[in-house]
Amino acid sequence: MTTDTAPALVDIAPALADIAPALADIAPALVDIAPALVDIAPALVDIATALVDIATALVDIAPALADIAPTLADTANVVPFYKIPDS
């Protein structure tokens, strides 16, 4: 412990003492779920990788979407022939 962190540790000591019983209560549950967390970690990494891939793809198609946006806006105002109102 350095002299820089000592005052902060003294400041948080009462809070740590307050939560110690709660941490002791949940410790067995944390031990119980640890194997499951280890089991799902690879899946979470796969999901994170997929999300990065999706984000990259969205960045890649953004210019194309910007290019076609005016055309889409124009076509949104056209009434299709099958929706011509009766006179």
C-alpha cells in the first residue's frame, strides 16, 4: 500500500465493513455458479465477436444507405397503382 492510497482505503473501510456480511452470504452462491460462468465464457466471447462483426458491417453499409436515402424518400411519396383511391 502506498501513502497515496492509504487515505482512500481508510475512507472506504467502513463501507467495506458494512458489506462484508452480504459478501459472506453470497460467497457460496458465487462458488456454485463459477463453473457455469466458465462454461458460458466461450459463448459470450462468440457473441461479442458477432456483435463486433455486425457493427463493422453496419459501418460498411452506412455510405450505401446514405446514397440511397434520397431515392427511398422519393419513392415513399409515390402511391402504388394498386392503392389508387376510388373517385
